[in-house]
Amino acid sequence: KIMDKNIRLLIIEDNPAIVENMVDFLEAKGYLLDFAMDGIGGMHLALTHDYDVIVLDLMLPGMDGITLCKKLRQEADTHTPVIMLTARGYPGG
């Protein structure tokens, strides 16, 4: 399927191997990607650029993903869809 426009994605993830895998897959699909390796850098990009979606790790240096998402929603009134990632297990799992 050919996209009418390129989708702009912000990836906020501190694990280089995960970022590399996502880049390989998403760039091949035609997505336009920006990256941040910590919460503060991710917040800056999210506030200064327009993205169609943000892929956000929960455990980040500088500012965790939950705090970042709350700040985007409550303080910046940003409504960009966010996909959360985590390497944490779940209780009882």
C-alpha cells in the first residue's frame, strides 16, 4: 500500500539495539523518524516538532516515560498518540 504522506514518528528509547531494530523496520516502510535517548531530549523534540505518533519507553534516563507522557498531556496539552514500550515484566508473569 502506498501512503499518501509520510508518517512522522518520534522514538524515545535509550536502548540502541531496540532503536536500531525499529529504524530498520520503520524506515523500510517509509516512516520519517526522529530519536531521543532520554526523557528530557524526547520532551524537547515532542514540544518543538509535529509528530503523528510517539513511541515511548517507560524507563528512561532524565525523565521516565510516564512522567513525560503526563507532562505532554497535562502541561503542554499535546494529544499526539503515544505507544508505550517496556522491558519490565508484569506482576505474576
